[in-house]
Amino acid sequence: MNCWQVNPGMDRPMTMTVQNNSGELLTAGGIHYGLTRVGPNVYAGGNYIKIRADLSTSPKTLMVRTNDQRCTWTASAS
């Protein structure tokens, strides 16, 4: 998997919703990813594609990577 093939989809707006001890990442394309709280304001999940949203930092960060770590994508938001 080449990261440049994934980049256009990841550059679109995303929404992170947090409730209780879980989070949900919604992409502009309508794909939902369920995330579990793994630390204070840190949520992670995924199978082959691993997602980690760190809302405890400023700026907030989102990291997406494959299991084999051949492709890693990161972003930040204020």
C-alpha cells in the first residue's frame, strides 16, 4: 500500500465524537471508525488500519497507519 494513494481521502474533513469511554471518527466519505479510550483523552482502534486520536495535546493529533507500518499518515487540528 502506498501512502500517496490514501492521502486524498485522508485530507478531507473528519469529525471526532467522544462519549463516555469511546470515540467515533467519521470521515467526509461517511466511513465510521469506532475507537476505544486508551488514556486520558486518547482514543485508538482498528484492525489492519490502526487509528489513534490524541485529544490531550495541543494541537490535537490523528495518526493512521497500517499494521506492517509501511504506511503512516498524521494530521493535527486546533
